[in-house]
Amino acid sequence: MYQALYRKYRPQTFDDVVGQSAVTQTLKTQLESGKLSHAYLFTGSRGTGKTSIAKILAKAVNCLNPQNGNPCNCCDACKAIDSGSCMDVLEIDAASNNGVDNVRDLRDDAIYTPSQVKMRVYIIDEVHMLSIAAFNALLKIIEEPPKHLLFILATTELHKVPATILSRCQRFSFRRISPEDIASRLQYVAYQEDINMDASAARVLARLADGAMRDGLSLLDQCAAATSGELNAQAVYACLGIAGIQQCGQLMDYISRHDTKSALELLNRLYADGKDMGALLDELICLTRDLMIIKTAPNAGISMLSGVADEKETIELASRFSSGELARMMNIIQQTLVGFTRSASRRVDAELCIVNLCQPELDCDMDALLARLTRLEDQIRSGSFTVAAPQAAPGAAPVIVAETVEEPVFEEEQEAAEEAVQEPMTEDQTPAGFWPDLVADLKPELSPVLKGFFITTPNAPLRGVLTADKLTLVCENKFVEDIVNKPDVLSMIALKASARLGRQIRVVTADQTSNVRNNGNMEQLLNFGRAHSNIVKIKES
């Protein structure tokens, strides 16, 4: 009968264990010196060797011919434990034996001396699944066990184990196994099993294993059975139904260019090829995480990459996004993955996710606004920001375009520039019902403080005045203006107003207590006190 690779190549000695040298060396030293504890607690993520080392320890304490702390695997005691025929070494699954009666039976049997070997060993896997009553029943015997008794507890969720149990055990934390160690072990197993696997396939399987050796061996078993020829990276992608480095990088490239059409076409091709939508988004969020790391830690982050895309492509893609955009993308993908558990159509959910990633302007929440603002800041900082000149209709008046110049500005020049851009005063053109409707649109997006200002009563702290394509928030005093005059608030109001009117609207603030306002000049009021950092030159298109 065929035996799964993770069972066939389970470590038999401490020296065979990969990636847990701190744990194995300490246990070997204790065995050689005879300073064993009566209870051990192994904690760590799945597939990192907790149960394997527990079985090795059970053999080592009972081995008739130990070798430098390792079991010999040749004596009667080692053979009986390996075969599962030794009644004195019991492996208990706490997930299915978690009641107080189960623990009481264990406690009653534990007082008897072993019949076949030197020590009676209880290996309790997933110990965090025990009930509170079961833990209390186990507590007394763990605190004062007989000399012939050894407890080895294993768990993936340490925080669920009571402190009273933790304080009575020696705790060993199992680290995630590095991709390099997993890839090396997979290549060794492939050689032993006559599997024609290249290094690229081993690296992909090691990345997908996510620090769990057992998962890596299971994936190798699956791919080897499905592939008759050479097992390479492309064969692994095809067998496991994932997109792969090239496709995932191409999808991220379309997202960076806001090319929704191409991104959806690629998603449709991957879906038609049988790619799993959950696996695709998992890869996409891993790549997004890599881009975030490169963005925030350009040098140290290279060693932290997941390997979804190669190093050169990851660095190039990272330059196209701002940190705010990447944070928003991670939130959107995570929310989509969470929704997959109750979704009727994963394909539709994945398509909506891609559309939201490609078109942040569809969202008017604060995360989307922050992402767009950080992208503009990065473009301005890098000098790649350009403003496309609007196309004038035939026979229309010349279009006025403002461009920035990086020369220093003196006070006299600044005043002259401000006078040059003064617009003719226009009357209030606010449509009936526009301001109350806009306030209703803004309410869900405003903070509790701002909601108190955006009201439509006659004595409201501010009101909106629309003149052409400009919405002026006329505030009752400077205090109100200082609170409202924030870039994120004005941008949000501009988006809502533009959506309601169907044209681009810019938003400014004004203090109605200003002397300029008292003189009756509306446009001087709106321009009063406005600080310009660059000269604005007016030119005809």
C-alpha cells in the first residue's frame, strides 16, 4: 500500500529534524545529562515538527541503546513505539477526546507503572481543545506526576492554554521552517523517490508551504502524481490551479496602469483555465505585501519577499504605487477573501475586486481618497506629475492653463501673481435643493465633529455657495474655517459635489467675518490670505 511522503519521510531522530535546531539540541542535552522535565509543551504553527519530535522524545527516553541523545531505532522499545504496539506510549487527539471523563480515565490509568518500557508517555495533540473541566482534571497529575510518567503537550494556539498548565510545563516554541530548508528537503525526497524535479519547482512548493514541512511534502506528493515528465514551476502552477509569477505580475501591471479592461480579460482567461479565484487573490495579496515592504524598506525588504514575483519585477512594480494605494489594495483583497466563505459566485466577487483595484475613483470613502492623494504626492515629489490641458470646443474662448515654476518667489511677485489670477465676481448660482442634498450625501462620510458644522438650519455654522464650477464654503468665523479647511475634507466634498452636478467642481473656504467680505467683494474674500508657493503663469492654449 502506498504511503504518503510526509509519513514515509517523517524524522526518526533529532538529527533528522529540519529547521528546529534550538529545540532538538536542548532536548538532546537534557537526555544525555538525565535532566528531563516531567511535562513539555510544544507550540508552533502546523507542520513544523511538534508531533514528530514528541514521538522521537518518547523513543529516546525509553531507548535501550541511546546514541548521543538520539534513539537507536533498532531496539525492541524503539520498534514497538514506531509500530504503535507499545501500550505505554499513547498519542491522544484532544480535539476528539476533550471531555472531563476522557481526562479522568487518562489520569486513572497513568498511576500504573509501564509494562513494556521504562516510562509511560502521553502525547496530547491540540491540547488547547480540552474543556476547562478537562484542564482542571489534568492539572493535578501534571503538577505532581509519578516518576514513571512523562507528558508531552502540543498546540497551535498557545493563548487558549490556561496559565496554570503553562506554568507546570517546559515550553518549546517551534519556528516556521525557512523556504530554503524546505526546498532542500523536498529535493532530497524527490531524489530518493526518483521524481524528476528542478530547482524552480522546489522553490515554488517551498513558498506555498508557508513554513510547514508537512504541507510542502503533501504538495510534492500531489504534483508528482499528476505530472509524468519533469516537474518544473509551470507544472506546479498547472497542477495546483494557481496563476504563477508571470500572470500575477501581469495582473498587477494592469492595476498599476488602471487598465480595467485588460485586467478583467486576464482574470477571465485564468478562470477559463481552471485557476482558483481564492488562490489567485492569495497570490495577489502576497505580491501587494511584497510591494509594500519594498516601498517602506527598500534595502532590508529584499530578504523578506515571498517570491510571488522575481526581485527585479517586484522593485519595478513597487515604484508605480504609493503606500496609501497599497494599503487600500490589501484591505480590498482581504475583504474579498473573507467574503468568499459565504459567496454564491467567487468569480463575480473577484471581478468586483479587480474593478475596485483598477478604479479607486469609484469609492468615495476615506481610504480611497487617501490612496489617490498619496499617489498625487508621490507623482509631485518625483516630478512626474502632469496636468492635461482641457480641449476647447470650436469657437470657444481660449482655455486658461496654470503651470508651476520652481523658481523662488518674492513677496512682490507673489502679490502680482495673485492679482493676475483674480476671477470676475459672479453671483450665487446654487441650484435649489443642491446644498441640503449635498449635506445629506456627506453625512455618512463625516467625522462626529464635522457633522455638527454641516447642517441646513438658518443659523448653520457654514453654508455652500456655488459660482460656476466653484463651491465656496462660507464659514461664520475663522475657527470654523480652520476646522473645515483640510485637504481630505475638501477633496471628499469636491467628489460628492461633482458627482451630484455631473461636472468637475472645486471647493474652497471663506470666512465671512473678514474685512474684505464686509466690503462686499466676494472674490477678494475667497482669495484673501491664500498662500501660493509657486508662480502661476497664464498662457493661451
